[in-house]
Amino acid sequence: MMKEASAAEVNQILQNQKFYFASQETKSIDFRLEQLKKLKAGVKMHEQKIVKALALDLNKSELESYSTEIGILYEEINFSMKRLRKWAKPKKVRTALTHAGSKGYILPEPYGAVLIIAPWNYPFQLALSPLVGAIAAGNTAVIKPSELTPNVSALIADILQELYPSSYIAVAEGGVSTSQALLDQPFDYIFFTGSVSVGKVVMEAASKKLTPVTLELGGKSPTIVHEDANIRLAAKRIVFGKFMNAGQTCIAPDYLLVHTKVKAALIEAMKVTIKEFYGEQPIENSSYSKIVNGHHYNRLTGYLNDGTIIFGGEKSDDKNRIAPTLLDEVSPDSPVMTEEIFGPIFPVMEYTSLNEAITFINSRPKPLALYLFTQNKETEDQITGRVSFGGGCINDALMHIAPPYLPFGGVGESGMGNYHGKYSFETFSHSKSVLKQTNRFDFSFRYPSAKNGLKLV
Ligand code: NAD
């Protein structure tokens, strides 16, 4: 059992961080750059241990660990370090004619002590990527990694303890009770990644102190394959996005909406691709991720009864693995079509007109991601213009998460706020507006009972 941090402990950490933040040290740009450099070096030094911890907790392959957990973090650090001086500069803005003589500027300032709560599915990257933004913006931070991936959690604590004093960056390990003890504290900002239901708990706790929040949540991300799609490429990219990390990806394609005319061809192509990627026996494939724990394994195997299995369906109780599975003839009201799946089960629904697909998606909570496969610009415009979603891809899956130029986040029930690259810096900064007035002259008409006119002083 993982030790839970007590209310007194987390209160002490926060007091120390507030005291340290008040010293102004974290605000210097040189200091921030130095800490980011340290973070990169620290991760580099422990790469092998990170890969091992991810394998123990999730059976993540080395390739996946590098591409989706470690490499993406280096990218984020490099990108921020290169641009930080520019981002942190006060930005001059115009003032109105009524404010002649004055100057305006926006000064990005760190919030102070921020809290980062992370989930288990990309347990390393989703704890440390927000930290890059928090450091770049000049904050102190407390990280609460997920208790469901204990090896990664302990390693994050070790690495960060080695790199930083806890009055600057601290890790509070534990589960729900640690998380709640942290949420009771007066942090200056809360950055939460996790489920919609816990997102509501976080927002409620934050509302008591009016603490600003970013909520990176989940939901059901539709994947539309239109009649004019390139079927072979669509199949490859969907299978890649859906079954990476055994479907335990917040932006994984959750369900398929395929045009009736191409349904058979797409399903056939997906079957071939699954075999190409994972072999005839995916649950025996040593680089295919496992389901994180028994609770989630049982939840997922329950979905197998919500439709007709047309491919896959094999499972291994002792390995916590479920093969990539395609599920046809599902009802839109069944659990597999109403709950976030977060596993390697892919329900297939079909449509005959684009309007039908749009109406279906719009009748449900706004998704975190949406993927559309089409070669027609008109179809693309219909979907991007009429459907609200956090972000997504045309003719691909997952890949919009990587470029640091694109803000990443949800909308509606899938979350609020966004991050990555400059957007992370902005998320962890308050934009302080300053108007600097001239003393060279003074408009008397602004004052009560003054005579209109310009007075030289
Ligand atoms: P979760 O909401 O169960 O847990 C997330 C964090 O909250 C953990 O650190 C956990 O200890 C803590 N927590 C759990 N219950 C709590 C409670 N009652 N009060 C306070 N804290 C609590 O989510 P998870 O199972 O770790 O992750 C899966 C979910 O996260 C999925 O819904 C997925 O879509 C979402 N997710 C979103 C993103 C994104 O970037 N938008 C990324 C990864 C995962």
C-alpha cells in the first residue's frame, strides 16, 4: 500500500513553497532556464529506470516509452527553453485615444505555488510535461502522481527530490486521500489531468478558494471514416491510435462511425493491420501493453458483451491483457457507447449521411478529440465547422497532441484550458495588465467639476 501524505505534511510543503516563492528567486529567467536544463539532464540520467518502471506498471514497450513519455518531454523542454526569454518579456500594447500619453504593457507573472495532479495512463509524461510549463512560468510546484502506477510514482519522487529542494518542486505520493488533502490547500493554481468525474471534484474544491484550474479530462472521441477516405491509410492510422498503450490513451479513438459504403472494406483492412502490428496472438506479444489493474480489466471485459465480437476478444486474466477487439452491432445506449472505454475495444457504428454522424456526435458531450478520414475539403469543413471538440486530426489519429504549436485541451465536459509549448507558459502565468501614465500633461475633463482642457504641469 502506498503511503498517503497527511494534511499536515502537505500543508507544510505548501507553506515552504509559498515562503520560497516570496523570495523572488523562481522569477529570474536564468533561474528558470537552469531548472529546465536540470530537469532534462535528470530525466536523461534515469532513462533506463523510467523505461523499466513503465514496463512494470503498464508493460509499456521501450519504443512506446521513448516516443510517448520521454521523447515528447525532451521536445517540450527544448521548445520552451529556446523561446522562454521571448515569452516572458513584457508585451507593449496600444492604448486608446482617450489615454493619450500613456503606455500599456502586459507582464506575464507566475501564479505562485501550483498543484499538478496526474493520471496513470502516461504516468511519467503527464506529470512532468505540465511541470515544464510551471517552471518556465516561474512557479513552484507540487506534483501528485497516480497511485495506480506505483513504480513510476516512486521514480518521479526520487528524480525530482534529487534535482530540487521540496520548497521549490515537491512530490506528494498517494491516492485519493492525498489528492483531497492537497485540494484542501490554498494553492495558487491547479492543473488536473484525469477523468471527468474527478475533474468535477477538483473544480468543486477549487471553487471554495476561487483557485484557477486547468482540467484535462477525457470522454468519448469519435472517429469518422467517410465514403471517400483512403481506406488502407485510415485503417493503419486508426489501429495505431486506438491500440497504442492498449487503448489507454485519453485521445484514443473511442468509437468508429463509418460510412455504410466502406464499412466492410475498412473492417477488413483494420483486421489485417492489427495482425501486422501485433501478430496473430496480441495477448502473447511482449510489447503489447497490459490493462493497468484488475478493476479496469473487469470493467473492460464487461464491454465485450455489449455487441458482437467481429475480431479479437481474447483475454488473459493472469496477464491483465485484452486483445485488440472490434465490436459490431452495438446499441448507442449500451455502456460501451455511453462510457469512456479507455481500453482496446473498438465499437463500430455506421451512418449513411454526414448529417446523421454530426447529429449523433452533437447529441453527446463535447469530445476531447475527433478524427475524420476524408479526401473532401467540403466534408472536412462540415465537421470542423459544425462539431465542437477539443482538438483532432484530419486523416490521422493522436498526432495533433505532438506539435508544440497546437494548444492541447478539451472543451465542455472534456475539459477547460489547454497547454503545450507557449500555451503551457500562458496557462501557468497570469497576464498582468499595466497602464503607465505620463506626467507631462493632464486632461482636466476626466475629473469631477473640472473645466475641459489640456493643462501643462
Ligand atoms: P482519475 O480521475 O481516476 O485520477 C486522476 C488523478 O486524480 C489521480 O492522481 C488520482 O489519485 C486522483 N483522484 C482520483 N479520485 C480522486 C478523488 N475522488 N478526489 C481527488 N483526487 C482523486 O483518472 P485516471 O483513471 O488516473 O486517468 C484516466 C482518465 O484520465 C481518463 O478519463 C482519461 O481520458 C483522462 N486523461 C486525460 C488526459 C488529457 O490530457 N486530457 C490525459 C490522460 C488521461
